[in-house]
Amino acid sequence: MVVPSVICLTLIKSESLSGYLGGHLIRIFCDRHGGSTFLVAGDERLTFTGTHAASKTVALALMVEGIIKGDRVGIAMRNSPAWIVPYMGIVVAGDVTTLLNG
């Protein structure tokens, strides 16, 4: 899987949210569909399993940086299928995604 080499994540602290289920739903859906094709972008094909694994890496990186459940995390990148990995990672971490379109 190719993950974009340049991802700009803008971190905005906020109050924690309770009862956030997005990451849990992503895990269930990705586990259910496993190696099936999730996304096709040109010659690149992403599977549910591969995309979920990459998103967990993003989620862990956010946690290591001190981002806690409910914090807002902005994604500033071009409109492309590649933004799905950081988006899912933010959701898996229990954070709130803020999409910044430039």
C-alpha cells in the first residue's frame, strides 16, 4: 500500500467527546470485508485490511503525540483518494476530523 509521503495534520485541541463509535464501526466493517478491494485510484488498489492497518498506524502516531479522544485534527491535502488513510486514522483514534480544503 502506498501512503502519501506528505500529509499535513493540523492539531486543534478541544474538549473530549463521549460515546464515539466511528473507530469501532470502521474496524467491524474492515474485518468483515478483509482482503476485498476497498478503493481503486489509478493503478493503486487498497484493501479493507491494508487500509485499516495503515489507519491504525496513523491513530497510534496521534496518540504518541498526545492527541486524546475528542481532539480535532485537521487534514490539509489535495482532494484525492489518498486522504482516506489519515481520515480513518483520526476516526480510529476517536478524534474529530476537520477537513481543510485548499
